[in-house]
Amino acid sequence: MANDSSDLDPKQVINFIEESWKKDVEKTLCEYIETPNQSPDYDPNIHTNGYQEKAYKLLVDWANKQNVKGMKLEILHDEHKTPLIYMEVEATEKKSNDTVLMYGHFDKQPPLTPDWDDDLHPYKSVIKDGKLYGRGGADDGYAIFAAINAVKVLQDQNKSHPRCCIIIEGSEESGSPDLIYYVDKLKDKIGTPSVVICLDSGCQNYDQLWMTTSLRGVFMANLTVQLLTEGIHSGDSGLIRDSFHILRLILDRIDDANTGEMLKELYVEIPESHINYAKECAACLGDTVYTQIPFFNDECSPQISECKTNKDKLYELVLNRTWRPQLSITGIDGMPDLKGGNVLRKYTTIKLSVRIPPSMDPEKAQIALKKACEAKPTPFGANVECKISSHCGAGFVCPEFEPWLTKSMQSASSKYFGKPAQFTGEGGSIPFMGLLQKKFPNAQFVITGILGPNSNAHGPNEFLHIDFTKKVMCCVANILYDIGQRDLNQNKMEIDQSKDDK
């Protein structure tokens, strides 16, 4: 039986995480970074090259060596699916009723090798200036180490913890196509979690614990404009418009190039509580809201240029990033590189990446965008096709935090960072969170992560901030402890009430 007569000792938690990092966490993370296991969307040979197997075996071997009491581990790897690591740790106390579901992933984005600094490489782990560089360390290789150590440090101090189910999937960077399949397969084992802890989000600085209150949805589309049946000499320009110019006009239908304002159908009413989160975030960060962006020079401005002189408007930038639709052009086809000849090309296709508000229905957003792009008449009668990709995901709005959980998160941040926790939405997407919310509508969600300023997940020079990561690990352990204490206290109250009734 665990000894819960005294609170969790923060100094012992810090020492445990430090020793674990020195003993084998850093070494294993470095080996993981050097494994080129990309997500299925980016690796056509994923089921034959053995990289995903090498990655999960590395992580599983580490987990098994931690000797976590009551842990069962299995690998689910069905045919034509990516693998999933599932771990289940029984509760310390038999009377415990809570289940905590922890989530992370081990698949990676493409390497983008040519864009990395000369002394760095996506598949070479490099430690400098307190940062661990390499693809996948921060997104999201650290997650399994944080989850297992959160449990292990409580056991080390002989403290109670709830039943924990830990999922580390292999397809998140491709939209988690295999995850719900596996969750349904595991539903009897997982049960109904009261708290979901996601370790795949971000932070806005490295000074305190950051909790994610919302995630935007996302969908992709290929927009094609065609006027010709074949390319012709550019000497005929003036008789016909270039397809790129027509593409510009189509884009004007869905996005104002000057302001970034999109179709009105893609907006939602922002809840007052989330406007307040944005204001608190802006007050905490100040100019860092936008100065963390690697601008080319000092003359470059954020999307709302007024924010450079009017600090009261900074929260609007936060809302732009977290609750308003935004368009990015992420690919192009039908256009050669700078060696192209003097030709009026047959067509131009661009890839659209559309971030949508957390509460927006992706299907409705897709229909609205396609309708606007293809609406007749088209400029110069051009053939316009907006082909929606199957790769999409709904956003997520975190349920209001129960008071005990808010207190726990604030307490953890104060203990290990010396500053209060901050709450904000994230501009990125984790489609699985919305799906989990539908499956477990009564669960509380703790969504955090270590992707902070300049950490550059998905881009070149990705890094993990080592000291911050250790502190986040400590915070996760502290929150897990508080969940266990709440569970036991509730059980005690129910037993006492039962005795009174008798």
C-alpha cells in the first residue's frame, strides 16, 4: 500500500527526473532521433523498410527496463496499419476508480535535410546551448519518457497513482488514420478515462507550464486553374491571360491578401472565456507574441501590423492564430523552376492548407470553400477545380476545467517553474483530441507539450529544450499525483457517507 501521509516531495521529483535523464532518457532519445521513421504519408516504403519497427522497439525496450510496477505492455501492429504501443499500469490502490489516458506519438515529419544548418542534421542528435537537436525529439519522441516517468516517480516515492493507460501511436503526422481503429480495438481495456493527458502540444515560452485550451481544425485542397490544352509561346500573351493571374483572382474570393480575412462562412463566434485566455496570453508574452517569428528583417510586420505600435491589440494576433481561419499555400504544380522557358503554361495548381476555428465543422468549411472557388462565372471562363483532400481533421475545444484540476496545474507550474501556469489555444491540430472528446464526453483534458518558440517542429533545426522538458515531466507527475489523491478522497467521502446512512 502506498504511503500518502505526506504530499509529493518536489525536490525528490526533480532529482528523479534528473537522474533518469542522465541514466538513459537522453541516450535513448538520441538513438530515436537517429532513426528515420517518417509518418506513412511521407514514406511509401513504411511497411517494408523496418524504420518504424526499429523506432518502437527502441522505445519499448526502454519502457520495459524501467520496472514499473503493475505495467503490461503490448504492441499492436495489424496488417497495412502503423504500429501502436499500448501500456497499462494498474492503480496503486484497489479502491481507486479513476483511469487516466495518456497520449503521444513516435512517427515523424519529413526530414527537410537541405534546409538544416551545416552543423545539424535531422537524423543526427546534437546537443548544444541546452537544446537537443534532431527530427522528432520534441514532436513527439519525449512523450513516452514523460508518461512512464510520471508513474515511476510516484512509485519511487511510494505515492498512490490512478490506473494509467498509455498510447503511443505511429501515424499522428498523417492525421492519425489508424488510431481510432486501435482505440476501438482496445476499448474494453481502456474503459472510460476521467482524465486525458495529451503530450503533443506546445508552449509560448519556456518559463512556465502551458496548457492548451483549443486546437484548430485543418483541411487541404488542390486548386487548379486551366485555360489551355497545351503550353504555348509567351509571345501570345495579351491574347490570353496566364493561368497564374487567374489563380490570383480565385484566391481573392476566399482570402484577402492584405488582411488575411477569409470567407465569412469559415468564422465562428469565439467564446468569451477563450477571448480572455487570448488577452491573458498576450499580457504574459507582450511583443513576444510575434517577435518569436524568424522575420527576415526589422521592417517585416505581423499580420496585424498595428500591433507593432498598439500593444492593446496583441491579443487579436493570438486569436488570429487560435480561433480564426487562415490560408497557407504549401505546394505548387504545373510550374517549372527558374530555368523555365518563355511559355504560357497549360495550368497552375496550388495546394491549400486551411486552418479552421476549433468548433468549425470541417465538412461545412470544405463545401463553402469549394463552392466559392468554383462559382460561375470564372475569370475569362477558365476551368477551375477545387479538389478537397481526404486529409482533414476537426478542431478541439477543451471542456471547462474543474476547479481541482485548475488548482493542480497552477500548483505544478509554481513548484517546478516558480511561475503560474498559462492557458492558450494552439494554432496547430491534433485531430485525435476531437475524436477522443466524442468518445469520452465527460473526461477532463490536460493538453500540454514542449514545442515552443523556434523549436521548429515540422521545419529545419527542430530542437527539444532540455531544461524545460524536464520541468514539464515533473509537472505531469505532479498532476497525476493530484488526480490520484482526488480519486482516493472521493472514495473516502463515499465510504463515510455510506456509514452515516447506515
